Amino acid sequence: MNLEKKINSWLRAEIIDENIADKIRQFENKSSRIGVFLVLSGLGGLALGAGVIALVASNWELLPAWIKLAIDILVMAALSFGIVLTGVPSKQWQKETLIIVYYLIFLASIGLVGQVYQLGSPVYQGMVLWTLGSAPLVLMGVSRSLAMFWLVGILTTYVCVVEAFIGNLEPLYKKEAIALFTFLPPFIFFIISSLSSFRRLKPQFVSVFEPASVTWVLIMGFCSQFVWYQKISDQDVLFWSPLALMAVTVVFAVFYKFELITSNIKFAVMLRIFLVVNSFLICLPWVLPRQAYDLVGVASHFVLCGILGWIAIKISHRKLFNWMSGLAGFRIVIVYFEVFGSLLETGFGLIATGIFILSFVWIFLKKFPRWETLISGKAS
């Protein structure tokens, strides 16, 4: 439901009057314009910063080392001066743009110094220096665009560090380490977002980190079920990484304050349950040698959709319910392309499935009217 429809519904219900409605429109229009500027400035800053990185990567073979360093210092000094000058609310989007450009040029400067002095340091060391050294600068910003850039930068650094660490492991432990480190980032960002000072001072960053963490968990849960489509031999079995993941998840589910994410206590309890079940389903395909079980993978997808749909019903979350219903329906369609060999068989299967789904929905809505309220959008 768009803004104008909401305002009209509030007017009809006499919740607001025309004066308040006009003020809401003016405020939202101003906010949307600022949001557009921040998005465009983020893209422009990305292009500019990437261009500088490309120039550094080209080695500047015709320039002596001291000129390269001098240009780099002048550019960073000019950006620093610009950030100071734009440190007023009326110039917020200009400041955010300069921070993004500085953030990227900081990385280019690290590469330039390594290039000039032939340091030969591992990549992960430069990435860690970039992430930690630029953190105070990034935290001067307030926009979601900047938070997304920083999130990508942190994850890139994380991958580089993990890759360097895993490279020193024995082959026997590499698969275990890769599996474990793949699933840890959401917990890290959840913990960062739970810090009271961070939530108070950087709410826009929290609004990026928490949804990204939830999305990561969901994607890992759904993608892991495709492992059921593969045969797992004795050499492919994972043991300590699934065990460690389950232990981390249980501890996190018990001690993390989900009330920070939602004021709905029931929803907080359901999030705890979902995290544990999701981690169990992630680990299950890896722990025993077996043949390929395609149908188990399909059933696991429906279990995840069903749990999330059930949560949506309990908390009257229409958008989540619609997404899970659509995902389950899409998965049913894909199943027929996986199972049946010919278009004729697939066609009959899809027709039968469509009739079944429509009949199921009609019967269920007759039996449980509350679902109709949720689907129609009368509940939030």
C-alpha cells in the first residue's frame, strides 16, 4: 500500500485531518528526495573511488614513486577538508558522498604504498588495515547507503582473512573450516547491532545489518537443502563444524536479546525457535554418508517455508506470509521440472498442482477466516 492510499485511509477513518495529511506528504517527499540523492551519490562515489583504484592498479608506469604518493596525499587531504566543510545537516548527502569516496581511496592508497615500496604483504593484511583504519571515518556517516558499502567492505575483508587462515590448514580440516566460517557472519553482525551505543548512535547502520543478517541466515538455510541432491561419501562427511554451528546457534538463541529487534515477545520466541531449526536443517545433510535424496531436499524447503509462514500467521505479518506462500508455490513448480522428464508429464503435473493449491486455499479460508484477514491486508 503506497503512501497516498495510507493517507486516504487515515482520512476516511478520521485519524488525521487535511493539515496533518499535507505535513505528512511534505515530510515524506523531502525524505524521498534525500534518499534519491544518497543513492545517486553513493553510485557516483563508487564510480570515482573505483576509478582511482583502477589507476593505481595500472601502475602509473610513467610517473615516479614520489609523484604518485604526493597525488594520493593531496587527494586524501582535499577529501578530508571537504568532509569537514560539509559537516552540517543541510549538506548531509554531500558529506556521505565524500566519505564513500574517501573510504574507497583509502583502500587504493594502501595498494599504492605496497606497490611503491614493494612490501609484498599478504592481501588480507591490507584489507584488515583498510577496514579498521577507515572505521572511524565511516562511523561519521549516517546513511543506509554508506552502511551498505561498509557491510560489503567488512564481508570482503572477512573472506580474505578466512581464505588466508584456511590456506594454512591441513586438507582434512579445510572443508570443516569453510562450512563453519560461511555461517558465522550473521551472528557477528547481530552482536554488533545489539550494542546499545551502536543502536543509539547509528540506527541506520543497524537497519542495514539486521536485515542483512536475517537474509544471510535464510539464504544459507534454503541453499543448504540442495546438498540433499548430492551423494555424500565418507570423505565428504562433516562433523565438528555442524556441531560447532549448532552450539553457537543454541547459545545465541538463548542469550541474544531479540527484544532489540522486535517488541513483540511472541515473535522474539519464534525467532529463537526458527534459528535453531534452521541451523539443524543446515547441518543435517552433511553429518552422515548417504545416497542422493532429492525429495528430502524438496521437503526441507517446504518445512522452512511452513515454519516462516506459521510465524507470519502468529504475528499477523502479511508481507512475510505472502513471500513464503509465493516461495512455496514457486518451489512446487520447480519440482515438476526436476521430477518429470517430458513437457506432457510436466504439464499434467502443473495442472494437477494448480487445482490442488487453489482448492486447498479455498477450503482453508472457509475453515480459518483469520487467514483471509491476513492475506487481504487488513492486519499488519
